[in-house]
Amino acid sequence: MYNTDTPGGDYKTVNLSMADPAFCKQLCCKDPQCHGWTMAYPNPAATATCSLNGICCYLKDQPGSPRPNSACASGSSRSFSSSIHATLEIFIDHSVIEVFADDGDTVITGRVYPTCTNSTEVELFATNAVASFQLTAWEMAEAYFP
């Protein structure tokens, strides 16, 4: 989540050479202790702890509640289990599927090519877990071209 801080729970600070949240997220994903991360954009006041360019990645074992902060980007690294609640928004338009998790923190886009002309069903499932789903569907109107 851009422009968001999740204060507290820091157990490791890593100096980054580039202000790219993807690097911080990758560090968190590779560390089993990490459940969240915050990347602080360049800040001259932080040079004492975050290298000469002031870009820090804070790995967190217990991230705090998100709050607005234009100098940060934050996210989470989760192994989904029965104790995790995830919100997914799924958009399907014939051959394109887009999935947005946790308000767009994670996005997956894919193309599918249905082999049947009457393909109108969607299947949701969980692997190695028990999941419950609540589904709301809307049918889109045909595009209008005058």
C-alpha cells in the first residue's frame, strides 16, 4: 500500500540502494519471521541508520495498524491459514481475470481461453486449507457503440 505506514513490530532494518517497495516486499517474503514490511522513502534525517541515501526497509513480525504517511509504502507477507482473513476482488471479462487482494496490495492478472461458448461458471477453492467464501456477482451490460 503506497502512502501507508504500519508502525511498530520492527525486528530488522535493511538499507536499500533504490526506493522501490518491491525490493522490501521481496526481503520480507524470503524471511519466515516477517509478516509485514514498510519502506521509508529517502529521508536525509534517516541517513544515520539507513545508508547514505536514507532508504530503509523495516521488516516486521507484528505490523501495526495502517495509517496514512506519504513517505512510506507498506505491505504484508502472509501464509494464508485458518486465522487469516483475506479480501479478494475478482473481475472477470470473458478471457481476462483480475484479482485484487487486500485493497490492491497484491494484484494478479491473467488471460484464460474458454473452450466452450457457454462458459459461465467460476470455481473458487483453497489448497491445503479450509476456506469459506462470500460471493457477490454483477453482470455487466453490453458495450454501447453509437
